[in-house]
Amino acid sequence: MSNYDVIILGGGPGGYNAAIRAGQLGLKAACVEGRATLGGTCLNVGCMPSKALLHASELYEAAKGSEFAHLGINVSPTLDLAQMMKQKNESVAGLTKGIEFLFRKNKVDWIKGWGHIDGPGKVTVTGEDGTQVELSAKDIIIATGSEPTPLPGVDIDNRRILDSTGALSLGEVPRHLVVIGAGVIGLELGSVWRRLGAQVTVVEYLDRICPGADGETAKTLQRALAKQGIEFKLSTKVTRAESSQKDVQLQVEPASGGEAQTLDADYVLVAIGRRPYTQGLGLENVRLETDKRGMLANQRHRTEAPGVWVIGDVTSGPMLAHKAEDEAMACLEQIVGKAGQVNYDLIPSVIYTRPELASVGRTEEQLKAEGRAYKVGKFPFTANSRAKINHETEGFAKVLADEHTDEILGVHLVGPSVSEMIGEYCVAMEFGASAEDIALICHPHPTRSEALRQAAMNVEGMATQI
């Protein structure tokens, strides 16, 4: 049996960051991961490959459509989908190799295989060839991540009916792609294939897209995507799917009940969310139980079982890579007696469509439900000089501030490159900034970031730019 200070189950953003931090803190750490590469869903078949395709498809559309021509650049591009997928895979491989390097640098052991908790402080790892290795440690961190949520009546085969993994590796551009679910994954991957030439229809059970996002920003994003050619069928449920070698017949009907309709597609993407991956971990051997969703409860990352910790998608909070990373750091800090913590009120979220949607803090809907008095400052990108020059004026910046104290309570952005700008407000809100604080800070001109300042200024009706 190999002995460690800490064993981490899972090599995704939560797991590999926990392992690296453990090594930095002087702990003898092992990370158990059964994939052929480290990085989990995010690096291998999630965040990173999707961003590679989003970037490539944006450039292709700009070159193929009127955007380049309007700028005086005349080209006639052709799509080489195989090369696009190849460069995506090369980028992903480079990132996963980078994690291996950091493991070696920080003296972390990668135990290849699937871990099973056999009792307090005991883990058995089964390799791909069936061989088993026994490990022991004072602390075990469960960071096994999540998997796509299945939809009853729609069997995913990753030939015609796809999950997110399948949609990232198609060998042809769909004629008609139906996306089930109008959340982050569905909208991003739907955008990729729409830009590359597919007809895209998004079917959503709710009466809106982007559940949980600020309502006004979600509506603005939906209008933008609809103008680009994505069709939305909201308040609609999928009841059955029948696939053949060439297509899929999808039966849909109003969410409230009504006459059924058939959609014909050559590919269907099921993107209704993700569920914790907690099956088969041996939780019963340390007397742990999940809730109905498969999630494990925690108190500051501790489970009810002594010496067993939990981070990332397998526990409460948003299923986001950066949330898992923060929890990894906080968890290891606590293991060594430090005061690690995560501010769950200030975890930003982003949808990497075009325009992008980024937010942090409370939405207007949440503030109204809480009965909190607030003020709103908005500034449109149509009035931002850099956005106008770049012909990317869709969207706005919105700041929500306490009516009495002016404390910033929430920020919601929809527009160009807002994923890179939301961090300014994450920092400001972590330090308890007021809208006036941002309004008084000089921003470089001309930049899109000036919209952030102008929105803060407009909390008091003082925006000045055009």
C-alpha cells in the first residue's frame, strides 16, 4: 500500500488544482484519474475545445460574410473542418501536457485509473488493464466532476443524438442541428455550428433562455442570436426521439400540454445540464449519501465523514471550472490549518457566444424577490466609441447598486469581449466598492471597458460618453 498525505479523486479543474496546491504546501499528494489525459471534462471535452471552435468559427464567419468585406478585406474562404478539429485537438493536448508538467514540478503522483473508497483513508485504484493499487491517506478529496444529464425518451448514441462531447467532434457540418436546452452549452455549441453553415433550432422547456441569468441581458442575447439565424422554440418539451442512419425525428409539444409536432434534424444535441459524477465511488464505505440529484453536502468543503472533503461539480454551487478551482485552493488551505474560503456570492458566469454574456452578483429578479431597494445604471455599447469603430455595438453594461449605500450588488454585461471585463467588477465587489468608486476611476480611451465606468456613472444619471 502506498501512503500519502492527501488523495484526490479526479483530475479536472478542481482535482488537478487541489493536487498542485497540495504539492506547493509540502504535502505528499496523489491524484487519481482514469482518463488518458489530465484536465477532466473542462480541458478535454468541455470549456477549452469549445472555445477553440468558437474562436475558429467566429473568424470563418467574419471572413465568409459581410464583416471582412465591409472592412475592405476581400477573401473567399473555404471550410476545412478536419483542420479546424485538428488544431482544436492540438491546443487541448498542449494544455493537458502542461498539467502533467506541473504535477512533476510539484511532486504530485498521477495514479492512472478509477478510484474507489474502501473505508476511512483507503482508496483502491483500478487501472484500464484491471490491475489494482491500494492507497492510503489522512485526507481524501472527492473531485470527480459531472457528466451530461440524460433526457428520458432521447437516447444519446453520439452518432445522431449527441451530448456535448459528440458535438465537439462532428466530422461534417449538420444540415439541421436541433439543440435541446438553452443554457451555456447549448447556446455556445449551437453558435459554433450555425456559423459553420448549419440551420440551428434551440428547444427550451422554460419560457426564456439562460436560466438564472439576469432577465434583461438574457432577452438581449436571445434577440442577437435570433438575428444571426438561430431559431428558438421556448416553453417546449421534447417527448421522444427516433434516430436512423441519416436523421432524427424529434417529437415536441408545448410545455403546458398541447398538440405534438415533429422536428426533422440530421443531428440532435442534448444539452439540458450536467449531473454530479458520484456513482461507484464507494461512498457507502464512509457512510456518505448523496441527495436526489447525486450531490454531496459539505460544510466548508468537509463532508460528514471525517477526513473526506468534496469540491467542484459533485457538491453545491454553480458547476463552473473556476468555482472548482477556488474550492480546491480553499480546501487545501484548510487541510493544512489555514483559513481558506470561497465567496460564493461573487463567482462570475460567462456565456461565450457573440455577443458574450457575463455577470456577477445579484440579478434584478433576485433583488426584487429579496425586497432590496436598488438603483440601475446602464450604458449601451452603441455609445461606446471603440465598439462603434469595431462595428460590435450590440448589448450594454448594467450596474445594480444599493439605493441607500451605493454598494455594487450585481453587474450584468452583454456585448463584445465582456468575459474579459467582468473581472474588474469581481475585484471591486470583493472589496465592497460603491458604484461611485468605479465612476471615479480613470479608464483608458478608447476601450470597451469605458462602458463599465459609464454604467457606474449612470447609476446617478451622469453618463457622459458617446
